[in-house]
Amino acid sequence: MLILSVGLIFYGVWLNKQGEVQITQRMSERKLDLPGVEVKRRALYPKVMLSDVNLYSDNMVDAVTLIDGRITENFAPKNSRVRQGEVIFVVENEDISLELKEAAANILEATSQLKQAENVYERQKRLLERKATSAAKLEEAETSYQAAQARLEMYRAKRDKLLMQKERQEVIAPIDGKILVLYRQKGSYVNSGMSLALIGDFSTLYFSTPIDDKNARYLGIGEQAELIFDENDFQKIYSTDYAAGNKGIHQTFTATVEEITPPLKEPAAIRNVLWSVDNSSELLESQIYGAVSFQSHSSYQCLTVPLDAIIDIDEPAVFVVTAQETIERRKIKTGANDGKYIEVLEGLKAGEIVVNHSEANLADGTAVNVTIEDEKEGDTP
């Protein structure tokens, strides 16, 4: 019985060992089914993601009152369009009307005094010619005449100044544009120099952004790209007045490179790019928008792999399929991307197959059964 028991124990250990060997053998012979894609040259339309963009207009001006007074008329409500020279406010100063009446009376009185002084002066000249008066009296009459002339000119100058102030009661638009902000309402009392409204032309907006050289090197002055906004952030502006041709949520925006600093001919890791944005639809406003990207309208041919094949975007690597139907991890150097494919600068050759799958549990030497994915013609973002 003892011998039989020991034999059964050793037989069980042998069976377990055989099972483990078979499992290990089966695992070693097992192949993972994975999708793959060929490394090849494709047309790339570079795309850059931005955390936010600060759109601004370089054509915004305040409409300013040049006199003290009370706003009696407002001809341009918020969001209305105005033309340069158009009257948008009337600021009345009651003192000006009273002072104009006073100036008119003073001018009338001074004109009369001037005429009287002129008559006295002319009479003294005639008398002196006949030796009937003294030179001192003529000089006195001449002085009174000149003083009367000066007094009349002073009253006329004051009247002209008041007339100028009266004209300034009309506040005009300094530029063509839209009333963006109303600082004061009808009935408000304002002081000279106070801003009443902000007027801006938003048909063209601007923004600048730092771009690393691997993306900036494909840009040039005049290069155009499509701005793409996050729908959640962009949705809030759809309630605004639409300009002619506005397509709402389907509206596209074209940005044009205006300036690159430092210039591309100078070596730099980061460059600042100034863009102008065609906002003829008037959907965009001068503010900060989050989650914005731009994609170039121009493409170039380069060696690429899908973004899905990249294991670590910070230290780019891919799994390459070997001739033994296993995979090996390989570091690569990447450039620009278009949201689907990424440029390969170093580490891969055309014709190699990479796993189009970035799961972290893959390892060097894993046996794989790779199915090459079909790429549709013109399958670009």
C-alpha cells in the first residue's frame, strides 16, 4: 500500500508537469491577431492643436464726447453697424445756448460801440487837419477805436468757440464698424473726454501662437489653414445676429499667416506665428476660445504611420512586425501630424509593417498574426 501511494503521488506530479509543458508550448505557439499598416509616403496636411486662442481686432476705437452735458439721443443701439462720420449720440449742454445768446448780445453792443468810437476818431482827424483839436485828443480817440475793435473781435471769438462746442454736441462714429459696448445710456450726464461706446470692425481678427519648429517649418507668409473650434465652446455664439452667408455650425474659418518670428531662415526651437482670420460671417468675437486647432490647406509628401500606432507620444515608439512574425519595439523620431497620420523622420523605412494598436501589454518577441488594414483612397482629414 505504501509503495502504491508513493507511486500515485509521483504519477500525479508527472501529469501536472506534462500539463504545464503543454500549456507553455501552446502559449508559445499562440499568435495574437492584430491590425497592421504599411509604413509609406502619404500626403500630410499638418494639424496643430491649441489649448486656446485669443482673438483680437486691431480696429477698435472709443467714441468720445468732447463736451460736458447730458445724453439726449442715442441713435446706435448695441450690435448695430455704423459708418464713419455718422452721428451716434447727442450730448446737450444748456449753458452753451445761454452763452451763445449772451455772446450775440455782446457782439451787437460791441459793434455799436465800435461804430461810435470810429465816428469820434474820424471827427478828431478832421478837426486836427483844421487845427481845431490837439494831437493828444486824436491819439485818445484812436486808442478808444482800437479798443472797441479788439473788444468786438474778442466777443466774436467767444461766439465761434461756443458754436464749435455746439457742433461737438453731436458725437460721431470715428470708424466704420459695430457698436460692441455702450458705456453710457440716454439720460446720463457725461464729462468731456468720457467714452460713450466702443466701436470695432470684426471682419478680420488676429491671434498669435508659439509653434515648435517641426510644425512651423512648413508654414510661410500667406500660408492658409482652416481653424477648427470645439463645438461646445463655439455653440454659445450661434444666438448672435448672422451676417450674410453665415452657415452657423457648418461655418468654416480661414486663417492666414501674416508674420513668423524669428524668420524661418534663422534656427529656433519655437517660433511665434501671427495669423489673420477671415471673420466676414461675424460669428467670431474678440475673446478667448478654448480647444482650437488649425489644419493647413497645403500638403506635402512624407513617410508616415497612423497616430494609433504610436505607443508613447512623448517618447515615440512603435511595434514593428519582423520576418519571424513577431514584434519588436522601436523608437522613432516624429514630425508634424494631421490628426490621423504622423510624419516619421527617423527609425522606419518605407514598406515596413507596424502594429496599428497601442496597447501597453504588448512586448518584444510576441508572436502575431497581422492583418493589413485597407486604406481608402483619399482617406485624409
